[in-house]
Amino acid sequence: MAKGTPSFGKHQTISHINCKRCGRHSYHIKMQKCSACGYPRAKIRQEAWRRKLTNRSARKAVKVLHMKQKTTRRGRPGSYR
């Protein structure tokens, strides 16, 4: 089987249409199921990896360890004024 033009003639069937609930082009006609929201399931399909973390205030409190502490010459013996 060739990889070029003869193969692309088999790409004529439509497998997905727009979903009634979410409106995305991910409703499978034969399986009668939306891959984005899970319609006709009662609950909307949600995964943890699709959402960002909501508790961002706790992430700001983390101290960065790879940064050097800034040192000054003031107060050190032999420092210039």
C-alpha cells in the first residue's frame, strides 16, 4: 500500500460532528459519544490534567534555593566606604 495519493482517497468518511452540549467537533457518529464532554453521559467529562491548579497562593511561598544570596560590603572588616 502506498503512502501518497492513493491512500488519501480513503479519507472521505466523516467520523465526528459538532456536539449538542459542548459545541465542539468531537461527537463520534457511530459510537454516539462526545470525546470532549462525554455526552450523552449525565456528568460532563473532566480530568485533573485538563485544569490548572487553583491553589496558586501556596506556590508563591516556596523559597527558591538555586538563587544566590546578595552580599554587601557594608559591615565587613576591611570594607571600603
